[in-house]
Amino acid sequence: MQMPKPSEEDKQFFRSLIPDTPGVEVKPMFGNLGAFVNGNMFAGLLGPSVGVRLLTEQAKDELASADGAGPFGPGEKPMREYLALPDQWRDTPDLATPWIERALAEIAELPPKQPKARKK
């Protein structure tokens, strides 16, 4: 399976959506980017597509009803709990920002993720 690669413009757009908040960091993942809070990913960039992790069915249903929202993930394997933001929102980031903030708030409530033990 070929992983889509984001352009520098895609990466810059993604970073512009992520709040500069303590505990939040953006890290590279398989040539793409992920935004994490307390070690848990709440948003990701896969090629040009931005996805958010939502835990409540209400939030998922609300975003899924937006024109252009859809599954987020590589090819035929969309990531559970994630939805892609509509591509047309790139022209109006004010539509994307509340969803990034909502995902951050939901995922920040999860217990901090413990680092995996290194293999010897």
C-alpha cells in the first residue's frame, strides 16, 4: 500500500491548525504528521487530508454530515474514530479550527499514553 505524501504547503496548513498549547506536539509519522496531546493522537495529516479523532457519536455524526467529510486513513483501511475534514475547508480554516479544538478537548480527557518498552 502506497502512503500518500503531503506537500510542504500541506504540512504548513496542518501546523497552522494545531493550537500552541502545553502538552500538544506535532510529530512526523510515516512521512506524514500527527498532532498529539499527552501521547494520544488527536489529529493527523495523510497526504493533503486532515483528519480528527472524535470519541463521541454525536461529534462523529455532526462532522460526518458536513459536505465533503469522510473516512480518514490510508487506502482501504480508514482509521477507527477518525474522520477527514472536508478539503474545501482549506480555503476557510475557521471551519476546520473548531473541529481540531474539539478533537483536542476530547482526546485530552484520555489517560496519558505510556511509552512502549524498548525491545532488547
